[in-house]
Amino acid sequence: MFRRYLCREIDQWTQAGLLQPGQGAELLADHDRRHTGFKLSSVLAILAAVLFGAAVIALVAANWDAIARPLRVGMIFLFILSGLFTAAVALRRGAGWLSEAALVFALLCHGAGIALTGQMYHLSGDEAAFMLVWTSAALVVSFCFRSPMAAVGAGLLAFGYLLAQSAAFGSRAADVSDVAGYLTVVVLALVVGLASWRSRSTVAAHLCALILIGWVVWVVDDTTDLDLGYVLAAIGAVAFGIGSLGASRLGGGVVRHGTVSAYGAVLFLSGLIAIQVELADPGLVSEIVLAALVMLASVAIVAVAGGDNRFIRRFAYFTFAGETIYVVGETLGSLLGSAGFLFLGGLVLAVIAFAVMKIEKRFKAGEGRS
């Protein structure tokens, strides 16, 4: 999809005289060399690896009692080593899709091996320890093979460790602080970030950010009596300020109006909405004031960073529209009835859509002049 868009843009640039006829083909060739994208064959190969891994796990588990213990362990190691060996050979021959599929198979077998071996020898442990060992193996594989899929898998497993260790934010006693768990999650998040950088996996980088956000929520919920809405809003405001207002002073470390700004905007608006939800029945005037504050924050975010970041302005549009419908529902919903409320809500959304269309045209015109 992006390649088709790039082709159209290159054609327009060539017709406008901004590019020489041969430069367009060179740009496309460079794009194809550096960005292979998702291919159907690669996706199918990875799905096949997942199914093969699940089939092996089911076959071994079904016949677990009939297999001698040394043979059980040997089979598990054989499956893991066969996946790693296949990945190494495929990577050396330039078949990256086959290497990724083989690594997925190996990691699935490794996770199943941990569970089955622990059950066989009655090893003590819990879900958090299981996820930690599995995450560590995925990180080692990602670093050794520069595997994006292994990095993504490590990020997902690290997030699973966070949920298991924190018991999904709430089952621990209020006076218990798991300092070792806090430090372990931070270390895992940072290592996942390094794995995403080494493998050039954007998805793994986002998982690293989500782990850190989840870690903050866990620590605040576990160790303080603060409302999460205020904490998220404060973190989001700082991140948005650093990414949008302080990026020029930080040099190339943070891209102006980039990912840091986007996360900051999402956290800031989400925190404000959480505050709005947590305040139980503050009164009609207070509800309208809070909704107006969220709407003004959405407008301010679009004005500051919306011109350079499409994700920021779309999230802000969505927040503004939702708050508008909320205000209409709180003020006029009971007076108009269901049909009237739906009609007025549709009319409000149509007006917002028209305003958004005009704003988008202004942004595109500004991009064209720059």
C-alpha cells in the first residue's frame, strides 16, 4: 500500500520537475531494498510454524506418560535445536521468512518444554517465573539472529511477565512492594528496547513503551494512593512537552512531534478522561467543565503537534468528538428523547467531520508549501 502511494508521489514529483526521470526508479529500488514489508508467503510460513509447534506440543503432551523421561527431555531439545539450526541455515541463504518461521517454532517448543519439564520433575515456580525464563530465551534468540519476530515475541512475553508478576494490578496486599519485580520489569523493558533496535522492529519498540507504561501503572497502584488518571495525565504532559516543545533542544535524540509526542498526547488525554470517569457524579456543571477541559486539551494538542503527526491529530479528533457527544448527552439527551438525541448527535458529528476536513486541507496545504 505504501509503495503504491510512493509511486504516485514520485510520478507527481517527476511531472513537476522536482525529480529527474531516472531518479524516481532509483528511489523505488532503494525503498524495495530496505523495506521488504509483509509478504503473504512470510505470513503463511509463520502461521504454519505456529501450527506445527502447536501440533508438536499436543502430540508430546498427549503421549507424555508413555515416553521415558530421558527421551522426553531429548525430544524437547531436539525440537528446539532443529528450529534454531533451520533458522541459521535459512538466514545464511537469505531466506529471512523461513528463518523467522523456524525461530517461532523453536520458541514455541521452548515454552512447551519449560512447562512439561517443570511438571515432570515437579519443579516449584509460578506463572511469573515461567514467563521470565521464556522471555529471556526469546531475547537471546532475538539478539543472536537479529530476529524481529523474536523481538516481538519477547515483548509480548515480557508484558505477560508484567501481568503475572503484578497479578494484573490488584491482587497483592496494599502494604507489599515487590522491589525485585519492579526492577526485573524495567530491565526486561530496556532489553526489549535494545532487541527492537538491533532487529529494527517497530512493533517491539512499541511493546517496550507499553511495558514501561504498564510498569508505571503497577508501581503507582502498588505503592501509592494516587489516582492513576492524574499520574497518566502528568506523565503524558511531560512526554508531550519533551517531544513537541523541547525536541529542538535535545538534538537528534527525540524527533520533534514524533513517537514521544504521540505517546504523550495519548497518555495526557487518556488521563484526563480517566479523571473524568473517576469523579463519581460531580454535578452537571462540573461534568461540563471537565469535558470542556478535555476538548480544549484536544484542540491545543492538534494546534501544537497535529500538523506534523497524523496519529496525534486523529486521536485528538476522536477524543473531541467523543466529549462533544458526551456533553450533548448529559445536557440535552434527557430532554430530546432517543430519536432527538440520535439526530442531534449525528448532526454534531457531521459538523465535526466538516471541520476536520477543512483542518486536514489546511495541514496538507501547509505541507505542500514547506
